[in-house]
Amino acid sequence: MDWKREWKPLLWIVAAFLALFYLPVGTLRFDLAIMEALHLAKWYAREHVLLCLIPAFFIAGAIGVFIRKESVMKYLGPKANKALAYGVASVSGTILAVCSCTVLPLFSGIWRMGAGLGPAAAFLYSGPAINVLAIILTARVLGLKIGVARAVGAVLFSIVIGLLMHFIFRKEETEKANAQMTMPEPEAGRPLWQNALFFFSLVAILVFANWGKPGGVGGFFAVVHSLKWLITGLAALGLALILVFWLHLPRWKVIAAAIPPLVLAFLFPAQPLLAFGAGVIGFSLVLSFDKSEGGEWFTSSWDFAKQIFPLLIGGVLVAGVLLGRPGHEGLIPSAWVSAAVGGNSLLANFFAAISGAFMYFATLTEVPILQGLMGSGMGQGPALALLLAGPALSLPSMLVLRKVMGLKKTVVFTGLVVILSTLAGFIFGNL
């Protein structure tokens, strides 16, 4: 036997055997951690896969099919106007109320189409970080000062992180810019206003289907929440008209796909997920059997789903085992976290930032979690550090980013978020 070639498989087999042999099944903390992982995965599947990830996959697929690569390179590429590219990327989160996982298909779409690393990284950070409702809720619940600090820090961070990523990997960006010089001008395709309405309908479905209940925040946001499914339905109707008149899908197929969600919405108005799920299934079937642009769109979206979804679920399970759900225990006791983030020392801010980077926060959930931690003695600085690092990163998102843009860029991006969040929290806590 050639042991030079077989020692690696043997090592994996021995490691797996020892892990199973000494598996601490039956100990209370381990058993609870496994249950927490399953609870978190179940919650993630119910609250995020259907409403967040699937629309995001379709948007990412649409970017790959309906937006020409030359256009992406022109406006977001390495040679694009820096003020325009970073300006758009840094405020994208005001439109997209998404979490660190939902933004990944969108980032993958523009990255695959040739966007520069700097603007793409700025978009990757700002997507989940600059959520208007989350910032308002932060100011109402945690105080105006920390709410303003979060808003200013998130916008500045997205630009600074994008510029630093561009500088650190400037050699690769120069090569990409040189390649752009040889690209032809974009060919005339569908009018810009049609593409704008098309993507507006998709983004509206993503945003309003996930519009969270504002809690103590009343006024406009509460009104929108009460009308969220009506607005989502109108956006879906607009998308159906686009499929018929601009993508030229058979009218009877689109109507047939629309009937089940309409019936379910009428029969079960208190369970909108039934209608939404039926709409997704019908929409997917119509696209998958199309032989032209619709079929290409579905194939591109499916490619993103195959690449990203398994890694996200795996990451959610690991995060659940280690940290549990908010208010529940994983392998790492929550008391350790609370004790480590008291005061405003540099170490406390770093621990808050690194903890936030690995934890998974759904949109808006970071605010009540921080409210509880601050009630247990968490300092103002570490609270801001966690707010700046947590929504933008998570263990599941890191696993996906490693596959999308490589280990080195993922480590650098994560490191920049953690370091800048630590410094911002330290300065804010000691003002």
C-alpha cells in the first residue's frame, strides 16, 4: 500500500472515529446545544428561506442574465467613477432591509458580473448594516446617541472597508481594470426604464415581504407593516405583467401560476406564507420551462441556490451548536459573553465585535438582544461594536464568502469589519 498517498484518508477516518467515540451525548449542555442548532435551523427555514433567500436568489440570477457585464464594469468596475460607485454601494442598505445571509446572493451576482472589489465590498457591508428601520429602532430603544453613532459608523465603514479592500488587493484590481479597457461598449438591449421597473418589482417583493413589525416605533413604519402583503401583492402583479409583455412568457401560463396564490390568499388571509409559497412554486415552474430569457434566468438563480444554500444551512447549524438562539444556551455559555463585554476597554470592544461577527442576527433582532446585554452590564462602546459588526457578518456568511471570493479576501474583509468595529466602539465608549 502506498502510505504516502493514503495517510490523509486514514487520518480523516481516525479523527471521525475518535470524535464519535468521545461524543458527549447524554451531557445536558451538549444535548441542549444540539437542540438549539435544530431549533435555529428550523426558525431560519421558516423565517428566512422562503421570504428572504428565494427572492434574493432570483434577483441575483436576474443580474446575471438581464444586466450586461459591460454595464456592471462601467458603473461598478475598477475603472468606474469612484464617487458614483462607492456612493451607490454605501447607501444600498437603506433600500435593502436584508440580513448578512440574504445579501450574499446579491453580492455574488454583481461580483460574478465584474464589479470592482471595493464597491462590491462596500455593498456587502452596507446591505445588512444600513437598515433605516433598524437604525430608528436602535435610537428609540437604546438611545439617540448610539442610534446616530450606528448610522454614521455604518455609512463610513462601508466606504472605508471598500477602499481598503481595493487598496489591499490593488494588483488584482489593476489587472481587472486593464481587462476592462479591451471590452466593447455595451450593446443596445432592453431600455433602461424597463430594466429599472423589472428590478424595482423584484426588490419591492423582497423588501416588503420581510418588512418587520416596528414594535414601539409607530407612524409610517407601522402603517407600511399593516399593508406589507398588499404592497407585496401589487409588486408581484407588476412582475407578472413584465413576464407577459416584456419577457414574452405565455399569458396562460402566467395566469395559471397566479391562480393558486390568489385562492390561498382569499381562503387563508391569516397565513400569507401559503400564498407566497404557492406563488414561488408557480413562478419557478413558468420560468423553468421557458426556452428563452426566462429559462436562463431560472437556471442562473438555481446555480446561486446550489452554491450558497447548503453552506448557509451548515453555518446556521454550527452557530446554533456554539452560541444557541437569542436567550438560549449553546456550548459557549452566554454568561461568558456578558462578563467579557462589560466596561469600555479595548478588549471588551474587541470581544463584542468578534462575537457579533460570528453570531447570526436576523434583521432587527440585534436590538432586543443588545437591550438584554446592556441590562446585564454591557458597556456603550461594546454595544456599538457589536451593532457595527454583527448585522454585517455571521459564521454562515463567512462560509459562503470563502467560496465566492476566496479565503484570503474573506479573512481580510472579516478582519477589517472586526478591527474597525472595535476601534469605533472603543472611541465611542470613552467619549
